[in-house]
Amino acid sequence: MAEFPSKVNTRTSSPAQGGGAVVSTLSPDLGFVRSSLGALMLLQLVLGLLVWALIADTPYHLYPSYGWVMFVAVFLWLVTIIFFVLYLFQLHMKLYMVPWPLVLMVFNVGATVLYITAFITCSASVELTSLKGSQPYNQRAAASVDSLPLSHQVSKMNSKINPEEPECLGNALGWQVKLGPPVELCCATLI
């Protein structure tokens, strides 16, 4: 076995001025906010907040049906915030392995179904749980009215994926998945 040398020469150096580590800062993409997807997500955030705020201001815990409405409204509102932040700061580009158009499409289809069930539940429960003309009645009725445009608006987000591209994730004929660098994610082209 070779013995360890008694003298070891080491040299240290400091990085040149300005040549140190590159620090990446998150900057918002304001173009996303002006896009149709960004505008629809903002609308979904505002209407979702309105729905759960109106229900939360009533004694909803006394009625199990409003528990479902609250779960749907709050859960989908929080998930929408996560997607909005991902797209606003372009974090989805760093995670290019994830097929984001497919993820958004599955989320929006699920959100549409959940919002429709919440609308039906809330609308059916308003008359049974409140006196007509009272404040809880008005708030619950307004929440059910707000949840219907949410389901329609979320379903419109699904139509923003371009189905004409042959390799698109939203292609109705073959559901072909094309993975690769972020530039090649074909469904990112929004109308």
C-alpha cells in the first residue's frame, strides 16, 4: 500500500469579481396575467373566493351539504392558487418532465365536475336550510349562483388547449403524449 505523502501542496483561489455563483431570482411573467389562461385563472380565483367566503359567513357546519360545498370551493381555490403561481413565475418550465397541459386539462375537467356537484348541492339546500329573505338565505343563494359560472369558466379553460396539433396532449383522436424540453410541449399554444 502506498503511504500518504508527508507534504501536500494545495492552492486556493477566490472567484473573480462578478464571476461567482449565479443567483436566480423569481420574476413574474406579466404576459401570463394578460393571456386568456391567466385571466381565466384570476377569474376562477375571485369567484372561488367569493363562493367559499359567502358560505363560510353562514352557520354552514350545521348542514352536511354545505360541508361538501366548502370542501370543493376551498380545495379547488387553493389548487388554482398553486397553478397560478407555477405559471406566473414560470416554474412549470423548470419541471419540463411533467406534461403540464395534460395536468391542467385533468384538473379543469375534475374541477368542472366538482363545481357542478357543488352548485347542485348548494342550490338544492338553500330552500331547505334558510328562511326566505334572511341573510343566510341570500348568502347561500348568491354562493350557488356564483358556483355555476365557475363551472362554466373552468370548462372554457379546457377548450384553450389547441386540439388541431397532431402531437398535442389534447388531441381527441389519439391522446398522444409528447415529452421533451419545455419548448416542445405542443399544447402550450393557447388561443
